[in-house]
Amino acid sequence: MDFKLTEEHIMIRDAARDFAKQELLPGVIERDEKQEFPKELIKKMGELGFLGMMASPEYGGGGMDTISYVLAMEELSKIDASASVMVSVNNSLVCWGLDTFGSEEQKKKYLSKLTTGEKLGAFCLSEPEAGSDATSQRTTAIDKGDHYILNGTKNWITNGSSADYYLVIAQTDKEKKHKGINAFIVEKDFEGFEIGPKEQKLGIRGSDTHSLNFNDVKVPKENRIGEDGFGFKFAMKTLSGGRIGIAAQALGIAAGAYELAKDYSKQRKAFGTEICNHQAIAFKLADMHTQIEAARHLVMKAAWDKDQGENYDLSGAMAKLHASKTAMDVTVEAVQVHGGNGYVKEYHVERLMRDAKITQIYEGTSEIQKIVISRSILKD
Ligand code: CAA
């Protein structure tokens, strides 16, 4: 067993770390306040290769392994989880989904623009009444021969307004339940496609989240991904990998907050000494560090499973479950270590604490991860 990173992995991690410090850190508080993310910054992430890391080089992707991807996700998330969720959705859900299951034409037309940052993608599964219960899709896609007609509403869509291409899951044949579900590529300017109001969120406020409306949207048949009825499996398979990316995001949020708390504890003095010299603080740091290391091992194992061609449904769900709890626990403690300063924006930990919560909700709540885990361990 070799726990060592390769030179290439270290290079990618360091590049992401430098980018996060130089480009994401300035303005992160303002972006959070204003709930905005400049287009130029998304473009820059694309130019540097962060938006199509694992995708095939023939379609503009980086051809990297999942380990490289999670290392980058951790570094970006230490500084700006709003940026990293855009990276995560575009890489894990949109690019990976198209690269793995898309047709040659779809890859040429759409994937090659999504990997470079020329275009941004969104993944549209959740609905007002189908969040965790993903088989209960109400959005319909009626087969009209050479095209489908889409009607319905999607909710809580990351990159809702900043995306150009949307992977949309919809019900074609209700009788067939999940086997009657399809996935489609919808372009932003398709007639009848409408972006709803922006959600006012607790965390990851820099990233835009919207509801989307589909009013008789005509989608060409060649924009369906895979065979008729493949949509639910497409969503499940794509989300399995997405969960590794979000686990890495949670890990990064936790690690970012821990590093800030550790540094602060070495500078701040109380009762005649730096506060790290008080066991009350030192023991907190010990717990935080241990929890983060455990999360890192789970994230790396899930990424390794994926790279080795092993099944990663279980390891990905465990990584997400544990890393997202770690993000919550560690960020709360990081605020505590900072005392009053932890409660104000300029020290960053209050934002990380707000950002942490979503990692227990999106791409499957913690309860959904427990369903996946328990089904997997009980099946034999
Ligand atoms: N890979 C391949 N196939 C899978 C699969 C997987 N990981 N998981 C399930 N399936 C298949 C099953 O094999 C089954 O197929 P067959 O009938 O052919 O055997 C089919 O899918 C239905 O499976 P289940 O009976 O297990 O389905 P279920 O209704 O019990 O639901 C669930 C399973 C795990 C709870 C699923 O509904 C789920 O993951 N829900 C959460 C959805 C989710 O993560 N939403 C997040 C939205 S996206 C997002 O947040 C993105 C963003 O913007 C950041």
C-alpha cells in the first residue's frame, strides 16, 4: 500500500493551491456578500484546466485521474467553496456524464466547450417534489418522433443562470417508473426555457442557484443521452462520482477552517500565553486534525476505487457522509477557537461554517448516503 502522492499529483495540488490563494482569496468575502461570481473568474478556471480535469483530452479535457481532481477540489474549497461547487458540477456531473455516456456528436458539440470554460454546465435532477426521491420526476419529456417536448420545473440548480448547457432529467413514460426516465442536453437559448429567480442562500452564496422552468421546450432527439429509458441510471451513476467531488469539497472546507484556527491559536494570546498552549484549544485542534485525516483517507480511497475501475458507490457515499459531517464539526470548532473574531466576516471561518452545511444536503443528503451505504453492506 502506497500513501504517497506522485510528483504529478503534487504539482496539480500546488497549482490549485496557488490559484486559490492568488485568484480566489481576493474578493471571496465580497462575492459571498453580493451573491455573485464574475464570468472572467469562471473563464480563468477553464483556461487553467480546472473545469474539465478528468475529461478525455480529445475533447479538450485534462485526462487526469480522480485523485488529481479531489486534490484540486480540496485546495479550491479551502478558500472558496462557491468556486469549487461550480468546478465540481461541471467536472463530475456534466463533463464526466457526457464523456462516459454521450454520443460522439454530443461530445464534439458540447463536451469540447464545457471542458475549456468556453461554456458552463448544470445538472438538473431535483424538483419541488423530487429531491431525495429522485424517481418521482414530474418534469415530462414527451416523445414526438424526431424531438421531445419538455415541460416542468427544476429546483435548486447550481450554475442555474451562469450555465450554457443543462443536463435535464425528465419522465417520458410514467408507467415504466424509473425505466421511463430520460436525460437530455438543453441549451440555454432553446425556446420555452426560462430561468427562475435566484435563491437567497445561507452558504456557497457566490455560486448561483435557481429554479428552471421548461414550457414546451423542443429538444432534438439527438440530444437524449443514451438509450431510451437510460436517464435514471445516468443520473445515479453520475451522482455516484459527483459525491466524491462533494466529499473533497467538504474536506477542503474543513481543512481550510482548521488551518485558519491553528494559525490564529498560535498568534492570539490570552491568560499570558498563545491560546494554543491551553489544552482547551490544543485538544480541539487535535480532534479537528484527526477527523480531517480520517475524511481525507475516505475521499482518497473513493477516488482510488474510481481510478482502478472498482465500484465506488459505497466508498463515495461513505466519503461524503463522513467528510460533510467533518466539515460541519470542524468549522463550528474553528469559529469557537476564534472566539468573537470567528463571528465576523474578515476571519473567514464564519463563511466556511455556513458553506459546510450544504455538503450534507446536495448530491444526496446524509440520509441518502446512509441508504446507499446500508443497502450495500446488507445485500450480502
Ligand atoms: N448506479 C447505477 N444504477 C443505480 C445506482 C447507481 N449508483 N443506484 C441505483 N441504480 C439503479 C438501480 O439498480 C435500479 O435499477 P433496476 O431497476 O434496473 O435494478 C434503479 O436505479 C432504481 O434504484 P432504486 O430502487 O435503488 O431506487 P430508489 O428509488 O430506491 O432510490 C436513491 C435510490 C439512492 C435513494 C436515489 O433516489 C438517490 O440517490 N436519491 C438522491 C438524489 C440526489 O442525490 N439528488 C441530488 C440532486 S443533484 C445535485 O444536488 C447537483 C447540484 O446542483 C450540486
